[in-house]
Amino acid sequence: MADPSALPPQVPRRSRRALLVENIHPDAVTALEAAGFAVDTVDHALDGAELRERLAGVSVVGIRSRTQVTDAVLEAAPDLLAVGAFCIGTNQIDLSSATRRGVPVFNAPFSNTRSVVELAIAEMIALTRRLTDKSSAMHAGVWDKSAEGSHEIRGRRLGIVGYGNIGSQLSVLAETLGMRVWFFDTADKLALGNARACGTLEELLETVDIVTLHVDGRPANRRMFGEEELSRMRPGSLFLNLSRGFVVDQGALRAHLASGHLSGAALDVFPHEPASGAEPFVSELQGMPNVILTPHVGGSTEEAQQDIGNFVAGKLVRYVGQGTTSLSVNLPGLDPGEPAGACRLLYIHRNVPGVLAEVTSLIAEHGLNVEGELLGTHGEVGYVITDISAEPPGDLLGRLGSLEVTVRLRVLRPGG
């Protein structure tokens, strides 16, 4: 049961504050300021203590992949209404804690898809044509015009591990370049174009010439690619990882590259990534001539970052201003549109039977009419959005807030 005195008050529009860290695109600042937020920005990741300190009085926070929003951070930020992950992944956020506190999390599942796909295609071409070797030789003054070891990607067999937004779009573009595509995913996915689904990861590894990883950050994927999986790959294959750094055993990959079993690799993500440019980067794969290393720039194009800035900022603005949670990672996705009544109640609660009836009954008991109502559930929580005909009396809010199932209650008023 929530303590009614601890329930967050309505935040006046003029008092809303936002914190954006890790050099989020300026368009996000513009969108939030246009919605009445005072915006603070930080160009680097914040550690736990710094983040807790900076979140005092903040309504929304925007992060990228390196800042960790832990349970301790959320506990220290009672004013926080929502978290925006200005990236695809959300494993840097304690989603369970955010859900228990009624804090929706929004990300950008589609905005940088094309940028990641284009990097994967570029790296396949660079490795297949041995462009890194050629460039290094030229910088050393060596003119090596030989075609030995240089190939087209047309006709090559591409294996995609993880057939989500990125993997499926990569599949389509790879086919237009003349590649043959196989994919493996733990969930049933519709094959696009002429792509073929593999029943097991082993089947894919033993079939293709190039393996590229596009899996999510769930704990079960940790070190999913180690000695056993790399050994199953065909001799001379290429390996790409543009998903999560902890998915691959770096030492095992180095051994297979050094032995010549794999002819090349490209990695954009690593088990440990520097928090800023001032921290040195260290990897077991440094110094290997047949390896392309990039600093987690798969989604780092100006186009993608601008799109992410607008998309996630828009989600934060609509949640704070309307209660909209469509595409939230952890709360039911509701899109109520503009308020239909004098006030809007946003009620996040534990997902148990009878809550909607109890909320409606309490509203009627106080002589208020329901102008519109939406209910959604997601796992352990439910979310009720109710537009009512008049300002709710304090007694109604107190009784709603004191219900055993209450997680969070917020009131939206016209112009607030």
C-alpha cells in the first residue's frame, strides 16, 4: 500500500525539470523545453552517486547505454516520473525496480536500426575485400594490388543470430546485395524475402560463411558465443558482433582468429566499455590485423541520434502531459489522447482482479462522472487512466492512494 503523503504531487508545467546525460541529441532538449521543461545536460555518463545527486527534483531523466539506473538510484529519486533510454537496449536500467515504483521506461527500438544495419554491411564488405589490410599497407608505403584473398559478398551465405528489428532489416538488405540468408531466433519469426530459418544455432553455424549477432541484453545471452560455438563455424568464416559485449568470449574469439580458423571479425561492443574518452580502451583483440574494432557506434549516425532524440523525448513529454505509455518497456501501453474531462487520474496499481470496479465506484461515490476510461495490464502491474467531470476532492485522492494495491497515483489538470 502506498503512503498517501508520499504520493507525488501534480508537477506544475513551469516547474518540470529534465536531466539528459551522455551527450543526447540537442533535438531532445528542444522538444522538452517546448513542453515546458527546464533541461540540464551532461555530456558523459554518471556513476551512481553523481546520478542520485543530480536527480533531486527531476521529473524525467534521459540516458544512453553507459549510465546505470539502479534500484538505489530510483529509490533516491521520488520525484522521478519516467526514464528515457535514448538507445535500443534497456539492460542498464533496473526495470523491475522501475515497475514497482510506477516509473515507465521508454526506449528507441526502431530509430537507429538502419544505422546499425549499414555498419554491419560495411564491415562485411571491408573484411571480405580485405580493405583494412590494404589500407594499412598503403599507409606503410606498400602498393599491393593483388586480388588474392579478396572476394565479393554476392553469393556469400550470411547467418543472422537474432531476427528482430535489426536482424530482419539486415536480412532484406543483404539479399538485395546478392547474399543468401539464414537466421536463428529463439522466438518464432516470419522469414522475410528468401531468408531461411534454422531450427538450431548449430545448424546455422555449420551452414554459413558470415555470422553476425543481433541479440538483446537478457542475462541468458551472456557468453552465448564461446569456444564451442566458434569451433562449429566453418573454416575461413567471418564473425560480427554489433549487439552486446558480454555475449562473446573475447579470449576464445582471439584464439580462433589467431589460428586462422576464422578469417576475420568486426566488433562494435565490448564486455567493458570506457565511460568517457578520457578512460583508455583495452581489449584482447587489439593489434590483430584481421579485426575491425569500433567504439559502440552502430547507432551513432547524426540521422539516428536526431531521430532517437525526437522519438524518446516525445514519449517522455506525452507521458508527463497526458499519461501516454504506448511502447513503454515495462508498463501497459495506453494512449488516451487529449483529456475528455476536467481532470485525468493516472493510477498505476498491482495487477489483481477488481481494481477498475473499485476505482470507478470510489469516483461515483464522490459524485463525479467518468468521461472516459482505459485499463491495461502488463505482468505484475495494471494502469488505469480515468477522465473525470470535475476536480477530485482530497478525500478521493487519499482513499485511492491508501488502497493496498496502489503503486502510484497522479492527477493531470488542464494546463498543468
